[in-house]
Amino acid sequence: MRRADNWRKSSHSGPGDGNECVEIATSTTHVAVRDSKAPARATLTFPPEAFAPFLEVLKSDARR
């Protein structure tokens, strides 16, 4: 999961966002998320079926 070539930045990360975004890595068994500013620190790891509900919660909180 920690292969450097498997990590990619959020599609919402544009030139004006600098490094203040998240990176995601996927495998057949997990989806991992990390802070692009501190990639060596903690990583959140989810089973694939739990990742979409996690994103929905984040989106609903952002709309409030």
C-alpha cells in the first residue's frame, strides 16, 4: 500500500491549492488516505466498501 507510485493527489487539488490536499492510494483490499504535507505520518485505511460512505459524510459536513 505504501508504494510511491500508487499515491495520487486529490482531483480537487489545483495550482492554487499548493500542497494542502490529501493523497489517496488504492488496492484490491484497501483505500488509504494521507496528508500530502506529511506523507510519512499517519494514514487512514478503509475497506473499499467503507470509503464511499466516509466521503459522503465529509461532503455532507462541508455543506453545512
